[in-house]
Amino acid sequence: MDDRIRKSTGSDSRADSARETVLGRLATGDMYSSVGDHAQALSTYLGVWHRASSDLVLSIARRVAYCQSHLGRHSEVVAFLAPILADHTEPELLDNDERVELGRCLTELGNAHFALGQLAEAQEAGLASLSCLRHGPSEHLGTAENLLGGIVLHGGEIDLARTHFRSALRYFRSAGDVTNLAFAYNNLGHVHKRGCEWQRALEHYQAAYYLLATEGEFQDRSALHHNLGIALLMVGRFSEAREQLDAALRSAAELGNSARAFRSHLAMVRWYREIGDLKSAGAELSRCRSGLTDAVGKRERFLLSLAEAHLQVQQGEHEFVRGRLEELRNEAGSVSPGMVVETQLLHAEIALDESSWDEAVGLIDEARRTSRERKDREQENRARCLEMRLLFGLGRVEQAEKVFEEQLGRTSIHGERPREAQLRFHRAQAAMSSGDSKVAFAQFESARELWQRMGFPQRAESIELGSIRCLIESGRMAEAAARFEAIRDRVAQMAPRVVAESQAIAERLEAHLLAEPELGIDGARVLRRLEEIFSWDAQPSEMVRASVILLAEALRAEGAILGRVPLDPQAALDVVTSVSMGRLGGRRSVEADVLGLTDTTVARTFELSSEGERIGALAVPARIHGVPHLFYLERRTGDRRRFGRVELDYATVLAEQIARSVPRTSPEPVQDEATAMEALRHGIYVADIITQDPQMLGILDLVRRVSASDLSVLLQGETGTGKKLVAQAIHRISPRRDRPLVTVDCAALPDTLLESELFGHRKGAFTGAMSDRIGLLEEANGGTIFLDEIDKAGLAVQRRFLHMLDSGEIRPVGDTGYRSLDVRVVCATSCPDLRTEVEEGRFIKDLYYRLNDIAIQIPALRERPEDILLLTECFLDRFAQELGRAIREVSPTFHDAIRNHDWPGNVRELEKAVRRAVTLAEDDSVLGPEHLPRAVLEAETVGDSSGSLKDQLEAMEKDILLQALRRNRWNKSRTANELGLSRKGLKGKLERFQLDRRRSR
């Protein structure tokens, strides 16, 4: 008996010892897993797998599957878990701990199926997991919700996906699970990404990144770097996108995750293609091919084939790609409907490039239908862009213009600068095809400037070739030649299509030079002399006069004038400076027969006399700091010939060089302060503020008086009233005008980013701070900083900013020392009453009084009725010129509609309405109210006195409600307080009058 007891005790002791060993090894594996070394963790778990007791089987299986998944070995996860889970088909027989482990295993199985594109199996596993985890810890429920959210998002059910991810967020937050909370934010970023809301997606990805960085937890940092890289790429922040994609590749390599590394290589291919570096894109594709392993799924393999096809299309190899389309279609069909759409979009692009309109129609319609069903806004937008190209190709210009404006609006809302540049490029190509070189030139230039601002001059220069073609078609050969020579060597190294376009341009220019007589001007000497003039330590007016004399001498003219074009089309040009043009008091007509002045609508006169009969005249328009001017030259003696086309081209180039060189040192570039204020009273101001309203003129006079001081200025007014322009005016006439004016939109950035952007940071201050970076306040040192929507800054940023105002010094994030600053502060807010924000604790009281040295209230446009038609005429002129429209007449009913609208969006809304009207109008047509947006036309019914007394009172009550809502930016609590209503009473009135924010826009 004693022997049996001793044997039993010994057996139990050995079992306990073996269990302790297994648990110890599991703890070691967990440690490896927690630091991201999943390969070592997997090896450790498998080492104890065959020694595990039955109660540890599910726990170890879940750990093994987790590591395999993070190593991209999803097929192994399915093969490993399937037989284990087959033995546990009755969860109700398990105790609570085992049921939780079963649920977690099912979540890992679902994740693996999802990664392999097996959505039905993934959803089945996810729902079973949720059932097992109902009574377990909340963080495990969160992982199941995350899985189900990903599955339904993939199927296009965006709202349901958002619900799952928010549930996950709630579970993780209550459990204090920061790591998984970060991934829930990451998944909500995917929801916004699916809706093309790239800025919102970026905010969520950054929130996920900072959460993990704060906790020091970064197991799957490769995925987050990848997501950040894609979002930054879509908004045109290419250098930051490259940093994130490089980080994703490094992280994937460190973790041995070949599947993640493959995806990041594919994203890098896209990065190179976007910036036009096709050679590097090809090299990156080769690295993708060499990195193919069994861990790379079917979807990623198809994306590789698709990327290769897109690159070949960019390289002009359409015929080769056409031969692969059937193979790509079959491969896409076995992956997902989304990949079928990708193939259709590629096929449609080829058809459009080859002008195969009938072939493109069906492909684009099918792609639009499927992407709309799947609620994939990104694919739908791309299909719409192709539809725009198709409509232009078919000659259906009005429909195409509507699609163009719609898509342009969306890119603006979501900050998609690369797609905006692409849209403008295709619009320019369409205009070139129809012979409208003026519109084409404007769109090519806009696309070029966008790429320049995004930091890629190479892509900008390839687009500049389009601008040069427009100049050639317009006969501006000298300017075309000058711009071509500046980029010729660099574009010769670009893609074959760019090189071919460059060679065609070179041939056109050479043929022109052979056909035209020699001008006989030493261009290099003239440009050196011009550079010398504008380096003088002299008044701008002296430099401008000397440059006009140089222009006259170079072109052997006997008289020259530089005049400013007034707003009134009947008024004479204001003479800025004249050379050998006689005394003031006579007239000199500048009409359509003058060389270079092809549009009779800009026929003008100068108020001066000449000293002889002219035999030839030349006029060149130019803009000096945004203000239209005209350079005029004439010849009078009989032995001089008339000006020729070559001389016009040369004068155009030189005049534009002069216009660019005039220094911006006063409100008007070539006038003194008294003259500038006189011009201001007549309705124009250098900072692009156009007004004849006494209240606005008083504000501008106040601007002149406060500009010389360093007092802080607070600008208050509704959105769209021109607060930014007033800030620019303050800077431009201040002693700081030669130093930077830096603008910051506080509403556009979350607090953590705003703090880093304003104050800068030191290398290593936080994860992702790869180098020292000076802040925007430091960039503005010596100049002015304009903080728009200052009330949107968080309290932490407000406190640091208050310290800077009080002490004149800042401390970058992560630094230990302070730096002195000398900066003028101008702030703006569209908040109806900033004092309310102070009282409610959302704005620091001391900061409010510190900023409030000078407070300027900018009136809404409805309070400036004198300006409405003045601004309308200005916008009509500008957009007619930009869009190449000749408006024959503006109907009185158009003006009536403009006057009757209350313009809740102020000048910005008016500008967009006029732009839309000019866009929709035909050439040589009458502009009528039918060209205006519906919201403007609906305003005409407000105040109608017809109907019963009850109807009139209800209309009045509705209007009062609507105005109060707009003043309070649709904040219902504030509106109710203002009107003396309860919140419930206000809600009843809103329902009664059917008022909501979307309808009121």
C-alpha cells in the first residue's frame, strides 16, 4: 500500500514538474512574441506542443497560429488549426477558460481565411468566435469584432464595418488594451480610406501609430508604416510617404514577414510610378518578383501582375498589355470583384489612349456599376475620371465639364493633390485635342504647379512640355523656346513617351527658327542688364522705369508705357511709367489692331499724347503681383518697320521677366502709399481684397494704421469672408514684408501634430521623428505667422503658444532648451463669440486677452451689398479669362439672383457660384440665372410677400431660424440659447420646417 502511494506521489510530482516546464517555455515564447520576434516564439511554442496536457492544447494552438499569421504563413494556420478545432465542436461542454481559448483560436482561424481571401470561411469563424467569447474578457471580444469589421468592409458594407470597429474600440478602451485599441483606430482608418476620405484616414492611422509608440508596443509596425505611407501618398506628401514605406520594409525584414515586405515593395512601385520615375518602378517590380514566396497570397500575386501591366501602359507598350488582358481577367475573377474592376479600369485606359471610344464605353459603365455596388469610392472616382476623358473624346463637352468640376471638388475636399494634378492634365489634353490652347495652357500650368509644390520638379517638367506645346500653338515661340531650353537636357533622360514629345517640340521650334528672320538682339546681355537693375538699392518705381527703358531699347521702340488695367472696362489704363510718350492730357488708343492684342474686349486707351504718328505698335499683357498690367511699345519714324511676330514673342518673355522681378515692398508694387490708398478707395487692394463697401474700406484703413506696429491682431468673421486676405494685407504693408508670412490652419491637424508643426521637434522626440525639424513659428522668425481657426487648437497647444507670446521664446518637442523668436502674430476665428469658448473652458482666458490687442470684425458678404456685384464682375472677368469663355452679355435676372441670395458661405461661395456659371456657359452666350447653383436660385423666394399672413409669418420664422443656425454653425444648443428656446422646442421647429444642414447648403 505504501509503495503504491509513493509511486502515485512520484508520478504526480513528475507531472507537475513537466507542466511547470511547459508553462516556463510558454512564458519564454510569450516574451519573444511581445517584442515582435515571432519566428523565435513559434519555435519555442512548437518545442512544447507534443508535451502539452489536454487543458493547454487550445492555449498553445492559439499562440502557434498567432505567430504563423504574423509571419505571413496563413495557409499553415488553416492547416494547423482545422484538426484541433474539429475536436472541439461543442463549446458548451468546455469550462469558461477553455471556451475563451477556443474563441481566440477561431479568431486566428478567421484572420487566416481573411488574409487568403476566403471571406465566407472567415465570417463563419468570426461569428463562432464571437459566440464563444460573449462571457469572456472584453479585449478578446474586441479582436473578434475587428475581424468581422474587416470582412464586411471588404464586401463594401462600410456602415456595418464602422459599427464593428467602434464596438472593438469600446471593448479595448474598457479593458485598457492600448495595443489592440491602436489597431481598432487603424481599422477605422481603413473605413475612411474606402470612402476616399484620405485626411481622416491619415488622422486615424497616426492615432494608431502614436498610441503604440507611447506604449512602446510595436509588434506590427510594418502594417502601420505601410498604411501611413499609402495615405500620405494619396494626399501628395511624397517625401513623408517614402519615409513610411521605407520604414515598413525595414520592419518587415526585421520580423521576417515576407508577405508584408512584398506588399510594401508593391506600394513602393506605386510611389515611383506616381512621381514618373518608371525606371526605378521597374527595378522595384523585379525585387517584388524575386521576393515571391509561398507566404504571398493569390491577391498579392495578382496585384503584382496588375502593377506590371500599368507600368507597361505608362511606357507605351499598349499592344503587349492587350495580349495579357484575357489572362488578367481570368486571374482577377478568381480573386475578388474589386480586382475585376481594376482590370476593367486598366482595359478602359488602354482603349482611351488609343481613341477606341466604343470599346471604352462598356468597360467604364461596368466598372462604375460594380464599384458603386461595392461602395468603393476610390475605384468609382477613377472610373469617373476615365468617363470624363471619354466624354471629351466623344465631343460631349458640357457633360465632360460637369464631371471634371465634380471630381475636382472631391479632390479638393479630400486633399488628393496627385489626383487633382492628374485630372487637370487630362482636361488640358482634351482642350489641346479640341484646339483650345488657352484652356489647355491654364490646366497644364495648374498641374505643373501642383507637382512643383509636392516637391517633384521632374514630374512638373514632364507636364511643362504640354504648356510649351500650347505656347507654340498660340504663336508665342520665344517664350516656348526659352522654357524648352531650360528643361531640355533633363526631359531627355525621362520615359520614352516624354522623350518622344520633347523631340517633336524641338523639331517644331527649329523649323520656326529657320522660317523667321533673325531678331538681332543680344538676349544674354539684356537679361544680365535686367538682373542688374533689379539688384539696385532703389525705389521700386525707379527699377520699373529703368526696365521699361531697357525693353524699349532692346526692341528699338521710340516710345513705351507700362499701365495698370482698371476694373472698369471702359476706363483708361492708369499710367505707371512712360518713356518718350509726350505730356499728359491727350489720348493714345490701344485697340485690337495693335500686335499682341487679339481680343477686342480689352481695347483700352492711355490718357496722354504722342509726339508723332505711330507706324507700328505692340502690346503685351502681364500680371504684377496678381494685378493686370499692359506693356505698350510703338515706333513712329518712317525708316522703322512694323513690329513682327518674333519681336512680340521676345517682348512677351521680357515683360513676364520684368513682372516677376518687381519687388513686393508696398501695397502697390510701383506706387507710393498715398496712391495706394487712393486706389483702395476706388475699389481694389493689393492683397486681392476687392471692395467699395465703406465698412470694409474702414477696416483696410485700420489695417494700414496697425501694420507698422507689432501688436497681435485677432480677425473675427464667418467662414469665407476673407480673413486670410486681411492677414496678408497686414503683412504686406508692414516693416516685416520682406520676411516670411507663414499660414497655419489649426483646424486641419490633430493636437499632437499641430504642436510638432508649430514648435518643431528634435530627432528621437517620438517614434517617427527621424531628424530635427524646425517648426512653423521658427520659419516665420522675423516675419508674421497667421493662425487660422485658432479656437480649434487644443489647450496644450494654447498653453505653449501663450508662453511664446509672453516670453518671446519656444521649446521644440523633445528639446531641453528654449529659442528666442521675433514674430508678429495674426489670428483668425470663425467662432461667433470666442468669449463663450473662454467661459466654457475650451479657450484659455489669458491667451484670449493676449491675442486681442487689436480685434477686427470682418463683415459677412450679406452685410456688404455694395460689394456683391463688384466681386461678381471681377470673378466673371477672371474665370472667363482662365476658362477661355467669351461671355457676350450678363442678363439682369442673373444679377437679381446674385443680389437676392444671402451668401452664407460669403465670398468663397460667391466665387464658386460664378466659376460654375462661367464653366457651364457656352462661348458667346448670355449668362443667365440657369447657370447658377440651385441654392442661389432658391434664395429668390425668401421674402416673397405673396400668400396669406400665416404663410408670410411662417416664412419669416423659418428664415430667422436658418440665419441663427448659420451664425452658430449649426450648433443646436447655442442656437436655442440665442433664440430663447428649449432644445426640445428648437428640435420641433427644425422638424416642422424640414431644416437640416445638408439641405441648407
